[in-house]
Amino acid sequence: MFRKTLANNEMTLIDLKKRISVFLLLALSLIHCDNSPYSLRSNEAEFYYMANNRQAVNRLAPLMYNKTDSASPVERFKLVHISDVHVSNWSADNNCKYPNNLIESVVFANQGEVRINAMVATGDHISEGKKPDALMYLNSFYTHLYADNRIPAFPCYGNHDSNMSERLPYEYLRSAELANAFNNRDNYPLQRPAGKSYYYADVKNPMGGTIRFIALDMTDQPDNRYNTMKEAVFSQEQIDWFAHVALQEGMTARHGVIILTHYPFQPYKEDASTFLIDGNFIHTYKLFPEIVEAFRSRTILQKTFQNFRQPSDTRSVDCDFRDSEGQFICYLGGHAHTFAVLNVEKLSNANEQLLPQRMILCTNQAASNTGVVFNSVHRENGSIASNCFNIYAIDSRERKIYVVYFGSFNPSYRHDEFPVIINY
């Protein structure tokens, strides 16, 4: 009994030390990162921002309204999409002390002229480092995403955010720590399970109805079984929540659904013939898209998804969308450090009567983290070519997405003119 009590006390002390350690790390991040209100850091940065801003406003201006009825044009839903921000203490353009490119995207979204309805950040908020540094980067990202931001902002995690670049468990950011870092930082009501980083949020659509954003979490595991720097993993709990709550709870016929994730929903190909490079899905990229296909088709899906690494750790889906409502719009993601529009293909339950599911990738925001394979865009730190992100005008009447951009962009890759128009 004495030994058992002593062991319990030791566990309590260990737990207390862990809690104190996390508290000190968070305090350190507040000390070392600049949490000042938004302003651009120099006259030179202001000049580059204003030049990019005017061009982006001009690109978006003719797309802001559906003018079918010229007497009464209807405002489209407008969205800013950033990805792969990669805040670090060495980045020249998204340094944790002052992540200028991140700040520029928030400043752009908040100007009244463009009437942006929401903004999203699809993962890789940070670059990896020692755990105190990674927590510092994450704190900086959330601080500058939300401070003085009046636009509903919705982030989701990517593979770099777990800080699992090396097999050093004491450096990892676990799922609970990532959820805690995000906790109470949001600027808009989220329907979020307690202690989780996945959620949904409903935003009013100026064209009528509602846009539902569903944010997935590819780092969702209770332990370190999988290296989420290289492997996307989703718990059974998250899958059940997605199928039975996020796609059904409070859903109406006037809902449009946008799903946020990081990895492209494609098979991994070593020769880079798809955009899924340097990583893979533990339970296949088809898992969520096949649930979405059942949702779009108003059908049932009952299926077990195999695990390519640990065969016994399967995932199951049992959902019924026959009485469901709502319209799928698209997926938004990143990871490949390039802009791209892709079809989600080879689904076992593909409905040939519908257009393919579409996914839009946003290029990396930090020019310091250049794309190795796909990104042919000229990027240069501390210049007009430093920043880049996507801007969408979504028309729920035409069922089209109009895509333009902010900053440095080379449209010769896959698309030779803007706006890119995507039917859904």
C-alpha cells in the first residue's frame, strides 16, 4: 500500500512538473514574440504591400457581385485563403517576432473595400524547431492571425505543426498541446468538441443561406504512434464526428460546405505526379472524400478503411445521408507550396451524375520556405515578390468559384489566365 501511494504521489509530481513546464514555455513565447497591434514594419514594406494591395483589389473588384440582374446586383461570398505560413525565428518574411506576410493578409482581409466574409489558414502554421521555439512560433501565429482581426478566421493544422521532424518525443507537440494552443484564440463561434482541434462554423452568405466551414485535424492521435510530419492520421472519433455531426447537425438546404485540410486528397506518388509529396494518409486519401460523396449523393456509406502501416488499426464509416441537406462546394488545402486546382478521383462510390469533387491548393505564404518540386513562382524576401495568397469570390447561385490572388504569382503553371473559374 505504501509503495502504491508513493507511486501515485510520484505520478502526481511528474504531472505537476509537466504542467509547470508547459506554462513556462507558453510564458516564454509571450516574452520573446512581439504581440503588438497590426502595422507594417517599415516604409519599404508599406510600399510593397500597397502595390500588391492595389493590384489585388483591382483583380477582385469585377468579381465581387453577381450582376445578372443589373438593377440589383448580389454580393458574392469572398474568402481569403492563406497556407504554409511557416512562422519561425529565422524566416525573413514570417519571423515570429513580426510575421509581416501573415499580417499583410489580415490587413488586406479587413479593409472595407473588398468586403471579405472569412479567411482560412490551411496548415503548416509553423516551421519545426526545439519545442520551446515551436510553441513560440505557434503563439505568434495565433496572436497575429486574431489580434485586431474582425473577419472570421478558421485555421486547421498541417504536418509541420506537430513538430515531429525527428524521432525525439520530448520535442513533439502532441494533439492535446495543439488543441490547447488554439483554445480560446478564435474570433468567431465554433462548434468544437472539447479538447479537439477539429470543428465547424457557420458564416452568413450574402447571397443567402450559410457557408459551413469544416476544419479537419490531420494530427489527431492520442499518442505518438504515427509520425504526423509524414503521415496524416484521423481518429475514429473525428471520423464519426465528421459524418454524423459536421455534415448533418443543423444542416439546411441553403448550406454550402467548404472543408479545410492540409494534405491534397490524392495518392502519394514518389515521382511527384500528384501534389501529395513527402507524406501519405495512413487510412488512404479516399476516406473523407467517400463520406463526402455519400453526402453529395444522399446515400448510405458502410465501409472499413485499411491501415497501410498497422493493419489492425482500421477506421470504419457507417453513415446515412438519405435525408440530408446542403451542398458541397470544395476542399481547401496547401502542402505542395503551389497553387493548383485538382479533381478528387478514383472514389469507390463516385457518382457519375455529379461533377468531380474539387480541391484548391494555396501556395506557401513564407517565401523563405520555397517549394522544392512544384513552386515555379518567383519569390524574393523583402520585395513585392515576397507574399502570396488566394482570394475567392464564391457564387452559390451560379455554383462557381472565381479565383484571383495577392502578391507574387506565376500563372503559367497549370493556368494561364485569371480569374480561374471552378464549377461545383
